[in-house]
Amino acid sequence: MKKICPLCGTENEENARFCKECNIPLYDIKKKEEEVKENIIRSKKIEGQEILKKHKIVNFSPDTTGHKMNKSIMIPFIFILLLAIGIYGFNYLSLQSKMNDVLKNDSRNNGIEVSVHYSHYINPSMLVYDLKSISYTNSMADVFRVFLQFSEKVQSNKFDIIELSYMGKVKFKIKGEYFQILGKEYTWQNPVFTMRTFPENLMHLDGSMAYPEWTGGWLGVAGKQIEDFNDFHMKWYLEDLANKIE
């Protein structure tokens, strides 16, 4: 098949590379352009691979390490959260719900707010009785009555120690056995007798007795016991309450 020169129209042999008349190249220019382009693209690919190797960018697959780390962090967090919710729920059902019933079911208790929970929320052998607030209409008798009514509600619970606190600060302690006796005797014991004998069962934080057990004539002993009862309320919450008002 003869090759026709695209410039001068001269017929040339099939295998001729140049026109015998005008000497221009006779190979397929368009095909040559495509070959050149392919060579350029091929060289660019090789150059790009060399750059990737130089910078150690060898893997474009999604990195799942971060997701694995997030899961490893979230699992303990969720466990701790669920544990905290369980501990709070246990304290609420065992203690605080009963205190709420005491405060709600007796209108004389309006204005008094008390938080009750196990020590550090996890030690059921120790009860924290924390007086949070009282209104100006509440008396010492009202505060003490709430305490006795709650002791009746939880009389089946056995505690080693009860901490009496005000606004989160522990002021006194009593033994769990005595607290249980108060609960069992609440419905029939003379409240004046309970008020008089209560201070001699109070302890300081170091375990020493806060007030003495008085002996002697009835009138003299009763007078001293009432003085101690009033002093107990002063040291428990009234002094702090007075300082806050000032």
C-alpha cells in the first residue's frame, strides 16, 4: 500500500519514512502524539511514586486506630457512669425516699430539708444524716421530730455509726444501736424523756462523749439535760445558721 505525502501528494513506498519528493516525515503524526502523551503520563506516574516513597506516604486506606482508641476510652466511661447511677439509685431507694416520705407526710415538717445516704454512698454500716436547711418557722422540736420519725422508718436497718451533719459538715455521732432503739420506741416513748436523754448518747468525732450522764435529784438532772439538748442544737446547726444570717 502506497503512502501519499500529505504535503506534496507524492506516492511513496509502504515502508518509506520520509517523502522522496519533499522529504517530510511520513509516519502517523497523530499516533506519534498519543505515544508522546502516554510516555509523559508514564513518566509522571513514576515521578509521583518516587515522591510518595520519599515522604513515606504509602497507604491511603482508612485509619481505624482512632476509632479503636475512642471505643477503648468510652467503655470504661460508660461503665463508671452506670455504676454511679446504680449507687445513687440504691441510696435513694434505701434511705432518701423514706426521708422524703417523712418530710411530706407531716405538715409540721414543712421547711426542713435533710439528705441521708450511706457513708461515701457505698458504706452501708455508716449513715450520714445531713441537715440541709430549715425555715425560720421551724423549731428545735421540729428538727428533732424529723430525726426520730426517720429513725422509725429505718429501724430495721443496722448501722454502726450515724453521723449528724449540717450542710455537709459532720458535727456529732451516735451509735447505731441507740439509733435503732429510738426508732423502735418512737410510737410509745415520752418525747420529753427522749429529748432529755439524747445528749448523753452523743459523741464527738474522735469518739469521746459530747455530754455527761447527769445524776442527782430529778429536777436538777432534768434541767441539766435540757440545757445539753439546747446546746446540742446550737452546735449542730443554729450557730452556723446565725452566722449565715449575719
